[in-house]
Amino acid sequence: MARLPDGKSYPFDDGRAKSFEEKLEAADLEDTFSIPYRTGPIAPVTRENEDPGRIRFDPLFHAAYGATQEQVDVVDITFLGQKLKVHRKVAPVFSRVEKRLEAVLKQEPSLRPYLTKVGGTFNWRNIANTNRQSAHSYGVSIDLNVTRSHYWEWAKPKHPVKWANQIPQVIVDAFEAEGFIWGGRWYHYDTMHFEYRPELLDPACRAE
């Protein structure tokens, strides 16, 4: 059993054999770790459904950040000169990412367009074309400039999925160093998207 911050307990593994789609729709904690998240040099993701982090256990998010829009404690921050709303708990993390990115921009000012006109942070909503809650609902995610990004749902044709990306390595590294995962590591790619999921980057949380 796993005990969450709100005091509720859940089976780590519900014992059900599930397809990838079933894991997306009804994940347990074991499912969330079933696809390892790997950092390092950016490379095309070609293995079908290799989407580490897209499988989310909703009770964990509810316990950590709030189960309703009213319970999600968002605060205003300034991120690279832009006003954003994020969860109070992760505001310091965004500040640390900002410092890393400011250092990157001093070395490579040509990268600034990727980090302006960000697509959004806190937004209580479902994931596009699903009934599943978006990580943006909890104020722990950020979308970078959509004009510099790729998203599999926008591709024409959408199938077969063909990975694409133009987000630079140094930007990805800055976020991952502070516990964010990147949607560009997904077969169903969403390269603008970063979300705070430190458990997926913690070696202690990986299966042996």
C-alpha cells in the first residue's frame, strides 16, 4: 500500500493487466513508473507508446496539489519577465529553472524566442480530446512558445506518428535538472510541455 500526503492509502499495484490506453485511463502508482523516463541527449522517440510521464495517478496529484480548482493554491510569479500562475509549492522550483535559463540566455541570446510568449501554466482543464485532467490543472506545468514547438495532435496527417522537435538541448536540460519532465521524450510528442514530476527523475523511485 502507498500512503499519500492527504493520508489516504492506495494499492501500489491494483493487480490488473492493462493495455497502454487502459493505463492512461485508470492508472495505479505502479503504472506511472512502468515506462522509465530517461534524460540525456535528445533523440527521436520511435517506439510506439514510449510516453514516460503521460500515465498519471490522479489521487497523487489531488493529494499533493488539490482535488478541485478551488483547492489548487496558485500564486503569481514572474518568469523571464512574464507573469505566470503556478502552484505555491512549485513556485521556488520555477525560480530555480529561471536562473538556469537566464544563464543559458547570457551564453546564447538567440534562444530567447523559445522562452517568450509561453503557452500557459495553471489552467483547470482536461487534456485535449480526452476526459483526463491535465497536469496544467495543478499549476505544475508550463508550455513554451507554441510557434517553436511540435505536438503530435497538430500533425497532418496525425497517423502514423512521426516525432518532431526543435526545442534546444540546453533548455530541456535546465528544466530536467530541477525535476521537470519534457513532452519531447514522448512518442506522442508535445515539445512545448514541461511538468514537475521529480519522482520520475529520482533513481530511488525506479524499479530495479
